[in-house]
Amino acid sequence: MESSEVAVGRAVDGALTEPLRIADQEFDSRLFVGTGKYPDNETMVEAIRASGTAMVTVAVRRVDLDRTQSEGILFHLDPDEFFLLPNTAGCYTAEDAIRYARLARAAGFTEWLKLEVIGDETTLVPDTQATLEAAETLVAEGFNVMAYTNDDLVTALRLEDVGCVAVMPLASPIGSGLGIVNPYFIREIKRRCDVPIIVDAGVGTASDACVAMEQGVDGVLMNTAIATATDPVTMAHAMRLATQSGRLAYLAGRMEAREIGIPSSPTRGMLD
Amino acid sequence: MSDRVSIQVHVNGKEREVQSGLSVHELVESLDLNPRLIVVELNREILSRDQFKDVQVSEGDAVELVHFVGGG
């Protein structure tokens, strides 16, 4: 793996080692992963390492006082080893998201936040108006807000305007594994925004991560696709390669697609 | 104030009887939690860790003890 990484890296001028910059921070991977739904914590940590990720999301919840030993995720993930990104998952109003964000910051190790305000229980698609409202408040409070949003251009532009450090349009609904349902708008959001664009949610398997990166976006964030794979560690590795492949393919510049066959071998020089 | 009197507080949404005069720090430790790994909200106000020992819980207080769990 290492040797092929070096070889392709050289071919496109160090593209794989070029860090991704978000706000004032550089990340050496374009794959961001969640920590939910793993069969156990050991598998989670191993999968996170296999993914080569530079950023790991976590959720804020009540301590379960009915358990004899209530373990938070910090027992398993050291914030000094992993760049942890708290989220506001599960919040349905701007007010709730702001409350969760402040609780996350009070833990004392990060000003970064994945802002998520859900608008619909069936599809879990975001409430873009509430997301914008919360983003504005949280940016003013000094958070580095990475905003989960719909694949909607106008919302993406507004999230950038209010000062989000990254805009994260969905590929398809959270946990659906449907892949990118609207690649055109993902490309258009990337073309029109200056902040990094991270495709967040909906990736089902490695090809989805690759297709996402081929749209030219800066990164991809996923959880369920890795955590609920039969072998999460192997899937994490596949996602790492797919993210790199998609990035390289984008940078390499793909051929034009045509709905006709064009020979690859010379048509001249055929025998009589 | 008498240490013997017990009071009712809401901890993570459930009624709990605790000793009157208990500090937030003592409450957290009595629940076997590490104060450095949790965040405390008292009546919707977040407490900084250096307030845990100084702030006492009172009758009817709503205490939320939160931490990070797995999520996407």
C-alpha cells in the first residue's frame, strides 16, 4: 500500500500528502469518521486507525446513571491522539443545537463543532433555516462551525456567509447508504463556495466515497457505512483508499463521457 | 443549614433524593463519575469545573450530567 501511495503521489505532484486546511487547522486526511453504532469500542478504535482519518465525530448525551459503570467515549478516544469533533446530532431546533454546542465546548478541549439541526424524522434531512440561525449564533460565540446541510446551493452559500468554516452537504439521508443522489448540486456547491465542502451522510460503500470525492469536494464524512459493515476495520481501510482514489481521479481530470463507442486501437492498419 | 435534611433534585430527568448542602462535586462523585470527563448543567446554566465544589444543589434543581458518546 505504501509504495503505491508514494508512486501515485509523485504522479500528481504530492496530491495525497497535500493537507486539507479548514479554518486555521491542517488535516492530513480527507476522510472524517463517526464513532456511533460500532459493535464494540475496540473495533471502533481499530477502524478509526485503519481509516487514517484526521477528524472523528462524537455526540453529546446524558450520562446513563442506571449503568453500574457509565463509560463515555473519552475512555476510549484520547483527544490528544484524535481530533474530536462534537456534533449536535438529534437536535430539532436551533435552541437545542446551541445548548448542545455549549455543553460540548464546556468539556474543555475544542471550539470545533459539527452543527446538525434535523427537520424531518423520517428522512433526517436538516432544517436549513434553523441550521442557519444556530450557525450565526455559534459563529458569533467563537465556535468553528462545520455545518451539516442539505444539497441546496443557496443554504450552502448562506452558511458560508454567516462564517461557517466548512459546509457539509449530505450525499443522501443519514444512515441510508444510498450514496450521492444529486452529484450535480454537490459539484455546484463546491464550485460556488470558497470554504471547504465535506460530503456528509449517505455513503454506503467505498464506491460512494470515491464518487463523492470525484465531484471535487474537499472531504467526506461517514459513520454507518463503516460501523455497520460486517468487518468495520476492513471497510475503514477500503474507505481510506476510496477517498484517496476519488481525490486523485478528480485531480487527474477524467475523460469526457460519450454515449457512443470510440475505438481505443487504431482503425487504420487493419488487414485486408 | 442541617446536613441531615434530604432534598429532591432532578438528575438527568429523574427524581433523586440527595443530602441537603451537597456540592455539585460531591453529587458527581457520589454517582461514581469522574468530574473531569463530564459537563454539568444546573438549571440550564453550564457550570465550569472550578465551580463544582462551590455550588450546592438545592431543592428542585434540575441537574444535567452529560458526556461524549459515539455518534456521527
